[in-house]
Amino acid sequence: GTFSRETIDRFVSESTEQLGRAHFNDFVPLLAYRFARERLRAFGQAEGMITKEVPEVLFVCVRNAGRSQMAAALMSQRGEGRIHVRSAGSDPGERVNPAVASVLEELGLDLSEAFPKPMTDEVVRAADAVVTMGCGDACPIYPGKLYENWEVADPEGKSLEQVRAIRDEIDRRVQELLAKVTS
């Protein structure tokens, strides 16, 4: 394998600890496994052990419950396999905002398996483009990456109509970013 047993154990342990702070304890083992797997892939890419087949984009907002989840889902849909997308939060929330899931479902996007994840160094290092929304100061800066800070309203506490407008603004920006990173 690509990673030593010690590295895998460390990533699983750290991921379990980071996700264990959330209020979905019944699902922590499964979510920690998925989170650790994604972090290990990012670590391998950042260290040059795993080759990137497509550009990597990371979307970050404070809670990873709204804007970054929307952007990631929209980029995945629009990118049609030409891009790999991750999302994270500088201070992750407990769950994805139900209004966000609802307005994305209107477009055929399912967030039922999405969950807020903390921003980690390896996912930032693996990204070719990093987009922050409301938390730019929390994100480490590495040379050779495209960084953008999107001033987009937080959907928390907003009406469905307002969340749709936020979704549409994020979608417009996602399409512009997709053109940049795939050209």
C-alpha cells in the first residue's frame, strides 16, 4: 500500500477525535472512516505519492454546513468528473443546514451523506484552488494555488427564498471558477 499502518491509524484516530465533537455520535465510526480516507488521499496528493487525475478544489466556510456544501455539490455536478471537490469548515457545525439540502434537492443534488468536516492542512495542500466564504483568515496560504474569497451571505436562519438566491449566486461563481481551473 501507499501508506504505512501507523499513518492510517493516526489519520483514523485524528478523524474520529475531530468528528467526535459533533452531535452525530451514532455515525462517528462511519463518518470518521470516510473523513480519514479523504484526508489520506489529500495527504498522498500533497506529498506526491498519489497522482492527481483532475484539478482539486476546496471550498471552506465557517460551519461547513451551508455555503461550502452548496459550492461543493454544485461544482461536482457542473464539473461532470473533470474536477475533484472537497469542502471543509474552520469551525464545523453539527449538521448540514436543512434549507441548503432542500434547495439543492430542487436541482437533483442529494446531500443526505454530506456532513460538516474540519479544515485540515492536507486538504488545503492538495487543492489547486481554495475558495473561502467568511473565513479567509483561518485558511493557511501555500504558494502555487489559486485563492479566492467569495463574499456570499450565510444561509443560516434565512428563508428558503433567500437560500435559493444564495444558491444561485454560488452557482454563478462556481461556473466561473470551473472555467478557470479546467482551461
